[in-house]
Amino acid sequence: MKKHEVRGWIEETGILAAVGVDSAEDAFFPAEAIVEGGIPVIEIALTVPRATKVIAQLSRHSACLPAGAGLLAHGGGAVA
């Protein structure tokens, strides 16, 4: 997947869903619900334990799902 493709998906939907939970196991349910709801890009917060492993597993589960890592410290940072 190319960077411009992912950016296009974010621009098209206007949404970048972020998952921040207390355990790696708890990250999968919201991630799957986000995809089923039509949001094509997911950010797994680096505050999630074993976040990189969660991202790797999500990526293996769905080849067309771009999942990445990030950290949103406060809601104001999400405003464009």
C-alpha cells in the first residue's frame, strides 16, 4: 500500500479512527468494529500495551487495512 493511497482514504472519509485501550486484547474489538463501520484507516495508540504486535496482527488479518501507530495526547490535537 502506498502512502498517497492511505492519505486519500483519510481525506475521503475525513476520519482517522484511533484506538486507545488498556490491553492489547481489548484493541481488537474496536478495531474490527471500526472497519465494519466503513472507516478504512485505524491508528493504534502507542499507549496500548504491545501496540506494534496489535498492528502487525491487524495487518495480517486484513491485507487492505492500513493500521499505524500514533499518540494523541488530547482531543484538541485532532482538530484540523
